[in-house]
Amino acid sequence: MATEHRHLEQLLTSAAHMFPTWEEIDLAEWLPRIVEQFKKVRSQLANHFAQEEAGGCLEEAVSRRPALAGEARNLEADHPRLLQQLGTLVQRGEQAQPTVKQCRALEHEFRALVADIHRHEEAENQLLERGFNVSLQHEGA
Ligand SMILES: [Fe+2]
Ligand SMILES: [Fe+2]
């Protein structure tokens, strides 16, 4: 899952780099490209979440440390919410006019969503660490 998280991270970073100095670019050309990038992020995120839900590492962390079950459930509940927000962003991008104002708004929204995704992934990593640390201690004892 660590590798998966890195891939996701790269995609988010490359999308974030696509935001230009607004005054200098051809927005009509840029807008469809950023929408494509949003779609890419959405489909990779959907794959990633589906894999997690199919019972990978999170489930194993919970089976090793059942006290984490509630937290793991909350994390899984983030998945549909984040995907829906990305879907909304794609829609707004598709309907946007290539004006600086609207493109800036998309950027703003995308960055907020990326911060949300980062918080989610970070919480997930921490949960895994706790689940697996405890079990390692048990195995060592
Ligand atoms: Fe997740
Ligand atoms: Fe994840």
C-alpha cells in the first residue's frame, strides 16, 4: 500500500503543477487538459480505494488490533465522500468557462481536495503503523 500511496502522491503533485500563472496562458486550451487530469486522479483514487476496501492492509491492521475497527470504518467512509467531491470538481470543470476567475476557483477547490486526500492517507498510514507495531511487539513477546 505504501507504493500505491506514492503513486497517488505523484499524480496529485503533477496535477498541482499544471496550475499556471493565469495571465500568461491560453485558458481555452488549458481547461480541457486540467479536466482530463482531474479525471485521471479520480480514476486512480477510485482504484486505490477499491483495493483498500477489498481487504488489504487496513483489514489486517484491524484484525491484529481490534480497537482500531472504529477508526478504520471512519476512514472507509471517507472514500465515497472524497470520490463524490472529485466527481463534482470534474463536472464543474466541464461546465466552466475559460476565464481566470473560474479557473482560479477550480484550482482553489482542487487544492482543498488534495489537502483532504492527504489527511486521509496520513491517517491511514498512522493506523497501519499502530496496527502493525502492536502485533510486532506481540510476536516478539
Ligand atoms: Fe483510503
Ligand atoms: Fe490509501
